[in-house]
Amino acid sequence: MSRIVPCTLILVSLTAPLFAAPPSADTMKLWALEKDYWEYVKADNLQKYLTLWHADFLGWPYISPDPLRKDHITDWITAHTSKGESLKSYDLEPLITQVTGDVATTTYRVRLVWSGPAGAGQPATIRVIHTWVRNPGGTWQIISGMSAPTNAEGH
């Protein structure tokens, strides 16, 4: 009898993920938009990048000492491209997504490498949180966000 309980606990813990709910259509759409975000950065397509941002955006990117509005949201990209750098690669690590009606939050880490005239730069990892709002037409746009570099442990 004493062996049955531990074996049952192990079996339950291994099979629980099989019964987890699949991501919602909204969640899948939001992660597709987050991927688009980084593809636009990689392609230096600022026009497409700007379509992701709501007109009333307010956020605080880690590269800025102050919160910014939409009119400065591409500053961090042009800071790289003005030095001849481009985004060489990125890897998204989705963490938690929460959708509540027409408001959603995505959280993730992104590992990226910029390359420039001298070759590939140092890899960096940043933490990102975006708050998305669904517009009356059904499209999602980022209305708020914040980013921060990770610590030595990558958190």
C-alpha cells in the first residue's frame, strides 16, 4: 500500500500536462504579433513596426531614462541602425499570457544579437511585458509596455 501512493503521485504529475487547456485563439494571435514585432525589427521595417502600437501608447523601454509615447517608440531601433547595426538573431521565450476581454498582457524573455560593421555583437537578454488592447475592428495593438535587462542568472 505504501508504494501505491508515491506511484500514483508520480503518474498524476506526469500526465497532468496532457490535460492542460490548449492556448486560446487570442493567445496564439498575440504571440504571432510578438513574433511580427521582432521580425519587423530584424528587417528594419519601422512602418510595419509602428502599426503594432496604439496611438495612446505609454511605456518604459529599458534604454530610456523616462517613459515614452508612440512618437519615440522606434528610437531604440534607430540607435542601433544609425551605427550600422542590424538585428542578427532573436529567440523568444514566452512566459505568461493573460487575456481579459479586450485587454491582454504578454510576458517573455528575448535573447538577441545585433551585428555591425565589426561583426556580431554581444548576446543580450531582456525581459518584456506588453499590454495589448483589442480595437473595435478586432485588431490588437500595444498600449503599454516595459522592458528590463535580465540579471546574471537570466531572470
